[in-house]
Amino acid sequence: MILEVAILNIKVGLSKDFEFNFKKAEKIISSMKGYSSHQLKKCVEQDDKYILLVSWQTIEDHEVGFRKSDEYEQWKELLHHFYEPFPIVEHYI
């Protein structure tokens, strides 16, 4: 099992819009091969900051199966314009 971890810094004042779009985007990621679960947590100390945790069966399920899919293009359209700076994504075992 692989845990994907991303700290998401959202452009100031756009958190509500981000959360609305994330509800659509989580349907995309949860349908992918190798996906196990995810959590999106809002930071208590800083507005407009979140952590995204996604469990995958393998790193390839995330980096190849998801990121090279048509579904990822939809994910990007829904979410990537909210980030500043763009998040660093790391994987843990």
C-alpha cells in the first residue's frame, strides 16, 4: 500500500470554490484502478490550506494509471487552478 501526501495551498479566498470542485473531483479519483481511499483535511491554523491523503495499491496506480489517464485531465481542470504554489506530492510506505 502506498500513501500519497500533498499539502494544498489554495489561492486566498477560493477555499469554498475549491471544496465544491473537490466534491466532483473525488468521484473521479475514487473510480481509478488501484485506488483504496482518500481524506482531505482543512488546516486549523491556516485558512486556505489542506492536506490530501490518498491510499493506492501501488505507486504505478497513481503515477501511471491515474496521472496518464483521461480522468486525470478532468481532475486537473477541476482543481489545478486553485493551487499557489503548485503542491509537491510525495509517496510513503
